Amino acid sequence: MELILFTFACLGALALVGLAGYTRYRLTPEANARAVVLAEWPWLVKGVLVPFALWILMNVGLSFHLQPFMPSVQLAQNAGTGWFFAFLGVVGVGLLIIATYWAGVTIGWNVIRVSRGLTGETQANFRALCGTCFVVTALPALGLLWIGGWYTLGLVLLLIGLPIAGYGPSILHTVKRRPMYSRAIARMKFGKYRDAELEIIQQLEQAENDFDGWLMLGELYANQFRDIAEAEQIILEICDQPNVTPSQISVALHKLADWQIAVASDPEAAARSLQVISHRLPGTHLARMADLRRTQLPHNLKELRERREARSIPLPTLDDWPDEFGALGKDLITSDQAAALAQQLTQQLTRSPDDISAREKLAHLFAAPLAQADLAIEQLELLLGVAGQPDAKRAEWLSLMAGWQLRHRHDPTAARATLQRLIDEHPHTKQAFTAQCRLNLLNAEAG
């Protein structure tokens, strides 16, 4: 009988230790839960193994002056009969009581420990859970303590702490749903901008620090409602949020500068927005990029208008572009003259990278008189990267690029990709119609 009791006590103690470790694991964030549980082994040694070892020594009967603590073991030894099984029974009961005390204290301390770092709604919900569990288990716990005495104090602690540890993770580890802006985007595509505004605001009410949502709202105010003042206020509030990163600050203020130039035609305001990046992030790469862009901005409204109305070289479509020398003409310029002119244009673009007319001329020089098609196509890629250019102009550049890829680089694969890009990005232009015809012809030749 004593052997069965000892076996039961050992299994119960192991179960209680495992239960305490499991609750510790569940109450800890998943990222470091395993390491936290493994770090508790010193407490297991001090709280279970050391008391159990002392309990064994107290009941083994070390000498005549150190008799076993429990009378049943002492009587068995004094009678001269087999006392080992009586010893096992006493040791098993002691182990089980020690394990219940240790598990109850451990679970209670884990609950107290995780509650200390909670704030806001999570703290309120966890406190409500603790109060509810205490009220529900108080009466059964008092009854158990009344019947079993102090031996059952560990079980009483378990009775109160286990429900809290069981339901606590659902409160502590709640994953906040990321805001979804697909409805807002769909409404914007249909031109329902006020409905899109309401959708974005509803999502931001659930995640008030979401950078992407605030940036989308600012873009809606700037580009659709033409309310630059409200858009600027949103961007400045984004930059003041505690969780915003330096790169997000840079992106937001660059966006604001874009709106101030494209919508409000106010290069001075755009320069001030870029200056904020330098002030907030001094000495960083982001500040240097902002300073570089600021030096390239128009200084006033007059200069901005001149850049927008700059005279550009008309670019023909694929079918009517001259075979070799483009708008400059085969007999109008020599290679030396072309090289000298290219040098002048390069210097001009160093001073003013957004000079559309100069970059177009340089592309033509590279393509025909200088026979450097790769450099010519590179200049067109730079032109396509300039913000605010009309679709018709971008379609002409893509059309010209495809022509050079075919004529000078003899690369039909790249030409087909460029023609498809033209069709996808600018489907309603006359160049797209011509590109579709040429693409069909190239596909037929390839097939």
C-alpha cells in the first residue's frame, strides 16, 4: 500500500511541476517562452528538490538522537520490524504536499509577474479576469481549507490560480488585426472619394498609429480633395507619432513635398518640408538625400512654370522614326560635334537633373551620331523616372526606347517587353495602338 502511495505521489509531483511549467509557458510571449521556462530550473531545485531532500533526512533516522520526524516511521524502527515501506509512505505524502505548495506559489507568482507589465485595455481585462476567478473559486477554496487544514493550502492556491492561468493567454497574447484598406482603394478607383475617406478613418480607429493608413488619407486629401493644408497637418502628425521610424519620416515628408509641387505649385513650401528631414535626422543618409533634392527644386513659381513648359524635342512613334540619326539628321552633325554637344548637355544636366529638354537631346546624341544605344536608353529610363510627366510624353519615350532596342541593339526580347509596358501603362495613347501592332508583328516573326 505504501509503495502504491509513493508511486502515486511521485507521479502527482511530476504532473504538478509540469503544470506549473506549462502555465509559465502560456503566460509568456511565444518568442521567448521556451527560454523563460528553462531559466526557472533554480527555483525548481530550491522549491521542490531541496525541501524533499530535507524531508527524507528528517525521516530516515540518522542517529539515536535524530529520530524520524513522523511517528509511524519512528515506531516501525523501534519495533525492529521492516520500516522501509512506512518510510516510503511518509516520504510520498511529504513530496506531494511540497509539490502542491510549490506549484500553487509558482502559478500565483507568474500571474502577479505578468500583470505588472500590462497597460490600457489589456490591463483592465486581465484584472477583471482575476477578480472573476477569485469570486468564483473563493467559496470552494475556503471549504477545501476548512476540511483539509494547512496541508491543502497548496491545493487552495492552485484552485484559485489555475483558472486565471488558463484563460489569461487569450487576453495577454491577443493579436491585433491589421487594418485593411482594400475597400477604400476600391472606392477610390470608382471615384467615391468621400466613401474612401470614411473607410480609411474606420480602419485607423482600430489602429491609430498605422503609418500606411495615415499616409493614404493624406494622399487622398492632397490629390483628390486638393486640400494641401489638411494633408500637411496629417503628415506632420505622422512624424510626431512615437513609433514612427526615420525612414517613414523621410517618406512622409517627401510625399508632402511632391504634393506641394504637383498640386499647390509651391516649391518654397516643398523646400521647407525637405528641410524638416534635415532638422529631424541630422547627419543621416536620409538628410543628405533630402538636401540634394532641395537643391534641385525650382526656387520660385516662375522657375517651376519654366520647367513645366520647357520646350522638348517631339518624339515620333515606332513607325515614323528615322532609321539612323533621329531629329538631328545624318548630314547636319559630325561625330566630333556630337561629342562636344554631349559634353555640354552633361554639364547642364549636372546642374539641373530635371531639365527634360537637355536629357532628350542627350539621348538622341547617344543613339545616333555617337552610336551608344545603351547610354541612350539609360537617359530614357531617367526621363521615365521624373515625376509629374504627362502620359503622352511617357508613351513617346517608351515607344522610342523600343525602336532603339530593335534598331541599334538588335534585341527583340527587350523590345517586346518595352512595347508591352507601353501598352499596360498607357493603353489610351496613339503610341499604344502602334505598339500593339508592332508587338503582334514581332510575335508572329518569333513564332
